[in-house]
Amino acid sequence: DQALALRRSLEDRSAVARTLTSIGMVLAVQARLPEARKSYEEALALQEGVGDKLGIARVRNLLGVLALHEGRPAEAQTSIRQAATQLHELKALDEEAAALAGLVPALLAERKNQEAERAIQDATRLVKDSRNRQWRLEVDLALARVEAATGKLDAASTRLRKLQGDAKGFVGFELDAGLALAEVEIASGQVAQGRARLATIEQQAKANGFLLTASQAAAAQR
């Protein structure tokens, strides 16, 4: 009876942790970053308490992505690298690839282009035979960002336009791809076109509740 009660207690805490993680993801999308961090940190503490290694890795990855949005790329790199290492050990290859894709913008934020190239090469290798559409989209978006950062603007533009079509039904990815494409257009000298795209993305993101993306599009127009 005691063993059963303990198991139920662990399962309950795991369920609460998963719920808190989901809540944190929603809060992050809504640009409520301090609240998202609190939710993630509570989830991480619960996952550590029950010893859920996969859950711990997932939350650490999300905390890393959040740190980047909060303007702390170095912290983001540390957290995401920890998550990627754990996911590798757990042989969760698709999720490891997604973590490496999330590491890319944190590296690019500090102009660590060569490290970003290595990360995306590893991520691309990991998802080569994956059937998970979401992870492939994340890796493609990160690859386009690396191409743009390393001066391959035409390649990045082509990839992002294709990605917008491939991401139909995944509104968040469509918006993120559009945001990246607008930045590439501006960098390519197509300033009016890029700014117009940013304005459209800001409106679409607001209409669909992606307030973090909307704020990023608005900031890029300033």
C-alpha cells in the first residue's frame, strides 16, 4: 500500500510538472515572460524531485529559449546545451535536434557563427530520417538563420519561402519563418518589402495570440 501511494504521489507530481510546463509555454507565447519563467522553474523542481530525466531536459531547454527572449544569450546557451546533452544520453534524437536548433539563435546573438554552423550540422544529421514534421521545421528555420548570418542571403530567402509553405497549419512556425524572411529582405536591401512584411506579421501574430512574435516584429520595425 505504501509503495502504491508513493507511486501515485510521483505520478501526481509528474502530471503537475507537465501541466506547469504547458502553462509556461502558453505564457511565453503571450510574451508574459516572468510568469513563464516561474511556471518552468516550478515544473523543473518537480521533475527533479521525481527524477524524470526527460522532463528535466525538456524544461531546461524551454528555460534556455526563454532566457534568449529575456536578452541573456549566454545563459540560454548553457541551459540549452545541458538539455541537448541529456537528450543525447536519453537517445531522444528528434528532441536533441530541436534543442540544437534552439541553440542556434543564442549563438548567433553573440556572433558565434562557427559554433552555430556546427550545431545546425549536428541537428540536420539527427533529423535526416525523422518523420516528426515539427522538429524538421525547427531545424530548417535554424538552418536558414545560419545561412543569413553567414551572408548566404539568397539561400536563406529560398529556404524561408519554402518553409512558409511547408509550415501550413503550424501558425507559429509560419510567423517565425515570415519574421526571419523579413529580416533577410531588409539585409538584402529590400527594405520597404521587409518592413511591410514585418507589419503584416505583427498584425497576424496579434490576431492569433502570438504576442511574443508580435513584439519581435514591432521591435524589428523601429
